Amino acid sequence: MNPTIFFVLLAGAALVLLIVLIVIFNFIGIWIRARVANAPVGIINMIAMRLRRVPVDLIVDNRITAVKAGINLESDQLEAHYLAGGNVNQTVLAMIAADKAGISLDFNRACAIDLATKGTGKTVLEAVRTSINPKVIDCPNPASGKNTVDAVAKDGIGVRARARVTVRSNLDRFVGGATEETIIARVGQGIVTSIGLADSYKDVLANPSSISKHVLDSGLDSATAFEILSIDIAEVDVGENVGAKLQAEQAEADKRVAQARAEVRRAAAVAVEQEMVARVAEMRAKVVEAESLVPQAMAEAFRNGNLGVMDYQRLRNLQADTEMRTSIAGGEGSGAGSTASKP
């Protein structure tokens, strides 16, 4: 054999042996661990995972965990969920918790819930645990800055109430269902409606359970990711007299309207008064004008012979008698007649 070919073959065999040793060194421990746990994963699959930048330890360990819990999950399923951006650990633990609790949860639904909760601060494992052990939600949420839901009964008295809602996750509606914020909003709306339907605030204080019954009968958990188990009124108290406050504000508004209307009438009266003063002044001007024509008329009568000296004298005597009678009666003066008597 040609020495050159021999050395080439020898180098190739050494290279293959080196690659085999590297593979064995990297994957033999994981392969043995999976084989011993009766959850075997092929060496070829592990190499393919490494090439796809999938953490082999994560996939194999979670497959072992699932198989040991009685759930047969293939490595390809776990790898696909990891590549989709899911949390493989939480998904496997959630399936185990659901299986132990007797809740039907297949791998596809678990993956969907895990992807749906991504970025919300919640996990699929938490959803399953809430389905097993119901959780309590405060209404209103203390984080909103309000401690009670305020409403007004028919008698105008305000009532403040705080409720605690016990809910359980509905895994069948978890994907696409409304969240806790919707539950809180709907329960708050139901409390306001229930108090508003009460004839008196005393009815609410005497029977707080009527609020719970009304809210539960409204089917507030429809199209949500939760099932409402109970609504308990933790606190109910009397608020301010909203009816009296509104009546007082209405009375104040009516008073201002009446004052404005009275001011309009006063302004109209002042305008009419000024108009009358102007008309009086106009009439006086006409009287003065007419009085100024009397001497001219008398002079004309003298010239034409229509008025004699004796007639003029009798007119003066009549005017003097009238002025005397007016003075005796307490008049202010002889008036316009004395002016007219002057030639």
C-alpha cells in the first residue's frame, strides 16, 4: 500500500475516533441517565439538539421527570415547545400537577396556556395550582388605591362595600379568557347595581348577602379564565348622604337662577323708569313750548280786537283767585297759570 494513502487513512480514522470520543464525552452521561430512567433519547437526537442550540440537559431531564410521573412525552415535543419560546420546566410540572389532581390537561393545551401567560408574570403551573386550590381576589384591588366600592341606594344614602371573590382557574377557557381584572370590574359593577336597587341603605346593612346573591346570579365569570365559586362581602359601611348633598346643590343652583332672573327684571324696570323719565321731560318741554305761545296768542287777540281790556282784567282776577285758593289748600305755588297771565 502506498505510504501516503496509508497515512491519509490513518489520519481520517484518528479524526473519526476523535469525533466519536468528543460525542461520547459530551453526551454519554446524559444518554446513560436517560436510558437508566427508562426515558431513552438517541445520541443522534442529542447531536441534532446541540446543532439547533437547544439545551440537551433541559430536554432530557424534563423527559425523565415526565416519564417518571407516568406521562409519556417525546423529546421532539419538548424541543418544539422550547423553540416556540415556551417554558419547558413549568409546562412539565403543570402537567404532573394536573395529572396528580385528576384534571385532564394534555400537552398541547399546557403549551398553549404557557405561551398565553408569557410576559404576564404568571405561569401555567400557577394556573393549574389555582385550578386545584382556589384563590381569593379582593374587590376592589388594593393596588388601585381604593379600598371600597361606593354606591348609592334609592334613598340617597351612600354605601361602601368590599368583597372577597373566590375563583378557580378554568383551564378550558384559560386561553383567550378574560383575566382577573375583568372579574374585579364585573364584581364591582354588580355591587354598585345591587346597592342601587335597594330601597334603603338599611336593607343593605341588614342583609349584605343580598349583594352576593345578586352578583352571583349575574353570571359574571362567562368568557373569563376563571370560575367564581363564592363572593363574600367582607365589609359594608354607610357613606355620605349623597341625596341631601345633591338636593342642596340643586337648591343653590335654583337660587342662583332666581337671582339672575330677578336681576334681569330689575334691569328691565330701571330701563322702563329711565324711559318714563325721558318721556316726562319730553312732555314738560312740550308744555313749556305751549306756554310760550300763550302771550303771543293774547297779543294777537288784542291786535285783532278779539280780546278787550276788561276781558283781560277778568282773566287776571280769575288767576289771582285760583292762586289764592291753591295757596290756602297748601299748594306749592301758582303754577303754570301765573306764567300764562304775564303779558
